[in-house]
Amino acid sequence: MKLIAWWIACCFRPFSISEDAELQTAFDFASQVKGNSKLPSRNTNKKRIEEEASEIQARMKACLADKC
């Protein structure tokens, strides 16, 4: 796909990003979705990442409290 090569070049991404398993999973999912899909906004992505980080932190704290 020329669009991917363009994105890599214009956004100064490393060539190795095309081998990223998570990115490939996202492309596989996107290719199966019917209808219009839009990328989440910056704020939505930030919120989701912060929520995931909080959940991981809580699990780590619980694990440490249990083991230590």
C-alpha cells in the first residue's frame, strides 16, 4: 500500500513499524470492518491509554501487596 509508505515517510516513522504486531492487528481489524471507520481523536486515545495504565497499575499494586 502506497498510503502506508507515505505515512511512514511523512511522519518520520521507522521502517520497522511495518513489522509491529499491534499495528498489523489494527490493520487486520480495519480491513474486516464494514462501513466507515474513523480514527479516534487524540483526546480519546489519550484517555484510553491513561485508563489502561491505571488498570495495569492497580493490578501490579494488588499483586505486590499479595506477594510481599
